[in-house]
Amino acid sequence: MGRLNPGRFVALEGGEGTGKSTQARLLTDALAAREIDAVLTREPGGTPGAEAIRALLLDPPGEGWGMRAEALLFAAARSDHVERLIRPALEAGRWVVCDRFLDSSRAYQGRAGMLGDELVRALHEQGSEGLLPDLTLVIAVEGATAAARLSARDGAVSDAIGGRDATYHSSVNAAFVEFAAAEPGRFAIIDGEGSVEEVHARILAAIEPLLARGSSA
């Protein structure tokens, strides 16, 4: 007999300024309102070790990291995150809502950073045993919307990755859409335009199949 509410893993992805963090928080709250035990986490981060690596990545020492070293650091943070937080939560029957996961590394380092998908996936296979979300929600917005949200959030200050040029971020955004088209069973593209409440409603509709599976398990 399966658990009444088996653990599910949902990741939110997208480029800078798409509203992922806000929507991840709202989704976790909505699950709690349905009496579903859910943990909200983020990447890089989520555990003390991974948060320490996050600080190194977003505010790097000296001249910063080369793209290969950056990918290795992300993979190391994810490995600790998966081992110490994500897998134990799923095994305990909890839901995990994660602000970014593997597909951010594929988009940022693999595609825009030109390391290639094979390398990023190999690091994930070794470091995190290939764990994938049950569903990855890609929040897509127009460039002007993303820029306005970033300005409201950060002003003129940006971290080492968010501050890269427009060409880099355009490649990141295109990569997410391509990933979703290539694996429609694992991804759902969410229209990120409109109010926070409108986007949240679209996300709830997208996760309904996971909720239905959970209730029938």
C-alpha cells in the first residue's frame, strides 16, 4: 500500500526576474493549506554547506570563477542539498518545492556558458545520483517584464551571475524553453505575465496531476 501523500519533488525554473522565488513560496503555502507537508528550499543552497557555496558563487573572491569551476561548485552544492535535505524529505513522504535545480545548471553553465549538456548531466549523475523533479515548472516572461521585476527587486545591484550581459541571459531563457519542448512529460511552461495571483493559479493547475496521483496512491 502506498503512502497517502507520497513525497513529490517540484522545481521552479526560469531566467532572472521571472518571479520563481515568490511563486515557490506561494506554492508551498498552498500545499500547506491542503494539509500537505512541504519543504521550501532553493539552489544553490538549502543546507549549511550548500549555502556556503552559494556565497562563493554569487559573491566570488578575486577575479571570480571560470565556467568549469562554477559548474563544479554548483554540482557540489546540489550534491549536499540532495543528500541532506531533498532525498530525506521525499523518503519521509514530504513534498519538496525547490527554487532552481539541475536545469538551471544546464541553462546557465551548459548552454549559455558553453560547457555543454553532457558535462552538466554527468556531474549531476555522479554528485546527485541523477535525481530529477517529478515536475519542473518553467516560468516564462517577456524581457521587459523580467527587467522591471529585477529593477524592483535589486535596483542597480546584481550578483555575479545575474549581472552577466543580455546575450548570456537570452541564451539562458531560450535554453529553458527548449528543455521543456524536448521533455514535455517532465516540464510545464507557465505563462509568467500578469499578476502574482494569476501566475499562482496557473501553477496550481499545472501541479493538479501530481495532487491527484498523491490522493490515489
